[in-house]
Amino acid sequence: MITNFIKNYAKLIVSVPEDVTVTKELIDDTFAEITVEANSSDIGKLIGKNGNMINALKTMANGCKAKDGVSYKIQVVAK
């Protein structure tokens, strides 16, 4: 659920949407890491000015924690 939202959100922001991939890795029952891979020219757009875009995604992920009890770490990586 959260990975689909992040993938669709990221595709709206970037210039090369076909390069966006989102993976989720469960570390344990209460922690998961989400990795957003995008074209290297789009990394700045995903992070945003002063980190505003990535912080918005982190805030949304923290809202999901209340529902499923899992903490999320979001990482942005260049392809």
C-alpha cells in the first residue's frame, strides 16, 4: 500500500518517471526500509528544497505507522 503511493507520488514529481522503482524491505516486525530509486537527474526533485518533498513522504509513512505498527525509513538512491 505505502510503496504504491510513494511510487505514484514520485512518478508525478520526476522528469523520467519510467526510471522510478520503489522497494520495501522488512527488517523486523516493527521496522521496514523503503528505497526509492530514480534517475540521477531527478534526485534533487525527490528530496526537494530544504528536504521538503522527502519530509512529506516521511510524514505520510509515519501516519501509516499508526495503522500497521511498522516504522518506515525512506531512502532515495540514484540509478
